[in-house]
Amino acid sequence: MDKGHGDQGGSNPSAPPPPHAPPPYEDFGQGQFGAEMKPPNHEVFDPVPPTMGFVDPPPAGAMPMPPEPEATPIVILDPPPPPYSECVLNVDCPTSEEEVKAAMLNFYKGDCCFDPKTVDGFFIHEITQMHAFRYVLDTFIETRTLEEMTEPYRNQQIDGPQNGPSPDKWAVFVNPPQEFVTKAKSVMDLPRSANVIPCNKCHSTGFTACNSCNGMGFSRCTWCSGSGRRDKTGAPGEYENCSSCNGMGRNNCTWCQLGRIQCRTCSGHRFLKVWQSLTIRWKTEGKVHETQRGELKPKHLKKAKCGEMLSSTKSTPQNPQPLNCSLDRNILTASTQLIGEQLQKQNMNSRVLQFRQSIGVIPVVKVIYQFKNKEGHFYVFGNTRLVYFPGGYPGGCACCCCSIM
Ligand SMILES: [Zn+2]
Ligand SMILES: [Zn+2]
Ligand SMILES: [Zn+2]
């Protein structure tokens, strides 16, 4: 802002009135906004509104600071033991021939190629439990972006440098509406970022040249082609004044006055308020890992519903604490890798606020069977007891497009 604008007062007709200084932030009290201060425009997809206020500067440690390259290594210092007792794996899975056959009948029912009678031909030799685990990493992420805004200056409140320097976008204290909210957004003005500047579009005159008449204020009369006279009706060779332009040869422009129209940028106010608008977005990203069990690959396991939840913990990006599970050593590797990937994605506009990790049990049994003198195996897995025959269902029908084969 030109320093002269604030103190020229009414003496200089080209200067705007001095901006009204808002009360200092301390006067706003706990989380209260000044009467003229626009409340932030929240667009929240969860019902709980964010709490916000300004803290200048924010107390150290009260909020995560912008990501620093060297500040976010993953340090695994003896991962804590899993917070559950491995002995008490309470998994609901089929344990008898009857239960296995019931799972097959239920899984294939409705499939036109499936003949329920074939189930009777199965002899079940062995049922072995080999449960799988689903590791889920939820990453709660906040992004902050600034956008320059302008509007005509109409003597509105100007929260600008006269109140102190504008804070860094990450130093504005705004709480998310809810931890691990799926999606939420909040828009507010960046404190002390406003200024009043002359309108460039109209050179601070409030008017621009009319496009219709090129700023002339009139246009050539189309009725008489600008001559001001027309052939007299019924008297060839004689002329009379053009009735459209009264003999002037031109008409006043209907779009403007004297060739000028009001400036659309400043709406004729000659000055603009410019400020930084701060948009804060929250989202939760989910990453899943399942370790292969026999021929059951992650693509099979991901269709299964979990049974019991073994563990759910929250941690900060400063101390993410990858999860360890003694029943599935791959989980620690996956956890470390997924957390690392999420931390890598942080940048000046985006940071991780919190991690939430959980491990769920996917019940899996491997069933060794004999069918028509041939031995084989299949799996019953998931809380809803899905069935997977690695080599296709042996008792299926002979149609060419059998979907259960
Ligand atoms: Zn015009
Ligand atoms: Zn005319
Ligand atoms: Zn203007």
C-alpha cells in the first residue's frame, strides 16, 4: 500500500478515506470475532464446526510446525509390544465339516452353475486355521493455501500492516472440526494481510472508456450514414434533415455518458481492497496392507470382512510409532513403509496432523478335501465366510462359461 493513502484525508480528492483500523486481536477475547469481522466461511461435511481463534505467536508445541526436511525421520526405538494378548485370539471361523460345507452352500448359492448336491461328494480331511491380518493406516492431513482476493474499497475495515505483520499461514490457529474427519474445509481472511490500492483498470478515476462508442460518447447515425440529411419523400433531388439525428449526423451513445462507463473492477470506487484468503482443508487418507496367506492374495483378502480388531492406536508425525504384530511380521515393514510414504508427501502446503493405525483379524481356514478320489484344498475366509478354490470348484457343471470353475 502506498504510504500516502492513509494520511491524506479529505484534502486530496484522489485519495480514499483513511481505512478504519480494527481493534487489536487481544480485544477479540477468547475465540470471539470483532463485530465487523467476517466469520470464516466453513464448508464442513461433518456436523462439528471447527474452533478457531488467533494466537500470535502460537505457543511452542501447541500445534505442529511446517514440515522441515530433517524433522520427520521414522525412528523405531524398540517398537512397543502389541497391546493385546496373542493367546486370546477369539476368531469366529468354521471348525467342522458341517460348518465348512454350510459355508460352501451359502457362498455358491444363487450361482446357476452350482449344483448343491455336489457338496455331499466332498470328504473333509483337515481344517487348519491360518488367519490373516488387515493393517490400516489412516493419515489425517491438513492443507493450507493462500489466494489473493480483491473487491472495491467501500470504506470497509482494513486489517492491514498498521496492526502488525501478517502471520505465516501455518501460524494461524485453527482447530479441525473433528479428528480424522473424512473431508472438511474452512475459509478465512489471513489476519493483517489487507491493503488499499488504487484501481489499475481505471487509473483510479472510477471510469473506463465506453467500448460501444470507443469513448466518443456518440456514434455515427446509421439512418443517414452521418450526413444529417435524407432524400425527401416524393421529391427526387431534394433533401430534408434526418429525423433520427435531427440533422446532426450522429446519435448520443445509449450505453454511456460522455464516453465513460463505471469501472467494473472497482465499481466506481477508484480504490480496491486486496487481501489474502486462507483456505484450510482437512482429509483422511486410508492405506491398507494384507499379507498373503497360502494362495489367498491381497486381492482376495480385501473382499473379506474383518472379525476382531486387535489394536488401534494414534500417533503424531513427530513420533509415528509403526505398528508391530508378532503374529504377522510383515505388518511392521508395511507400517514403516506406508508411514514413510505419507510423511514424504508433506510440503509447504500440506502436513500430516495425526496417524491412526489398526490391525484386524481376517479369519482364514485351509481345508484339505477329497472329491472323486482327487485330493485338493480350498480356503474359507473372512467374517462372512467367503470360499476360494485355487484350482476352481471341482464339482462344478460342465458348461463352457461356468463362473465357479
Ligand atoms: Zn458509449
Ligand atoms: Zn441521421
Ligand atoms: Zn477502477
